[in-house]
Amino acid sequence: MKLGLLQCDEVLPVFLPIDGDYPAMITWLLGDRAREVELAVFRCDLGELPPDADACDAYIGGGSRASVFEKLNWIARLEEFVRELHAREKKFVGICFSHQMITQALGGKVERSDRGWGIGVKTMTLTCTQPWMQPPLDEVRTLFSHQDQVTELPPEAKLLGGNDHCPNGLYTVGNHFLSIQAPASWSPTAG
């Protein structure tokens, strides 16, 4: 399987010793499955996008210090590419900035949070479970670090979870988009 990483930033050098840059984090996230995956990295923040949606079998996107509503050329191009992924029903997992990008690209709303920064490990209540959520849980603890957030879901979205600070923290669009505000290294808190 060829997985396209839509990289939207780079990890600051001071933090690289912790978990490496985004490709290293994605490889770690894949665990034993990493051997089965060819990771293709596209530096979207530097203007590099896949030539078309079929360049990879599936995509994953992470965070950025930028805001999706900034008027930057690379953000506009990425937004258009996300719409293409949706139209072609390509699998895409959007985390943090990429979660917000899915929202904006598909007609939802992203704003600076009036609650301030969301930082630290927080519990997210799962309001709707899916068959792929194994084991099924009522809540998970995730690591948050954001000041922008989804304030209005895209019309086709199905909300799966959130919390008081970030009510729209996890959702799907069809069977092809999974969108989560917090990084995807979850630790269960309840069954």
C-alpha cells in the first residue's frame, strides 16, 4: 500500500529528539504495519502536492503552526486537493491542522477558539462508535495542542466525539474521511 503523507509543517529542531519529524511519527503510528506501507511524503507547506488523487492508495495529514483560514497559496492548493480526495472517495485521515482543513474544504467552519488554547491530555467522549473502533470505548484520552478548532461540521459529517473545550473533535465523512483534532496516539480510559 502506498500512503501519502500530506506534511503541512516541520517539527522544530529542538523537539526532533522526542519523536522525530512527521514521517517518523507516522511510521511509529503504523507500528508493525509500517513494513507493508510505502510512505510518500509531500511537503504541502512548501508547495508540493501529489500529481493527482490516485498517486497514493490513501492519505494522512498532520498539524501545522499555520491556520487553515490564512490566505496562503499552499493552503488554498491543499484545500482544493482535499476536495479532490473527497470527490474521488480516497481514504484520508486528517489530524489537527488537517482535521481543520477537511472541515474548511467541505463547507464547515474553523475559527480561533474563544476558549483559548487547548493544551495537554484531555478526555474525549465518544458519542457514536464505529465497527472499526476496537475495543469499543466510551471515552479516550488524547493529546491536544491547538488554538483553532472546528466550530461547524461539514454538511456530510457524522460526529463521533468531542469534549467541552473541543466539541467537534472527531468525525467521519462517508467511509473515506476520518477527521480528528488530537493526535492519533490514543490511550483508552473506559470500556
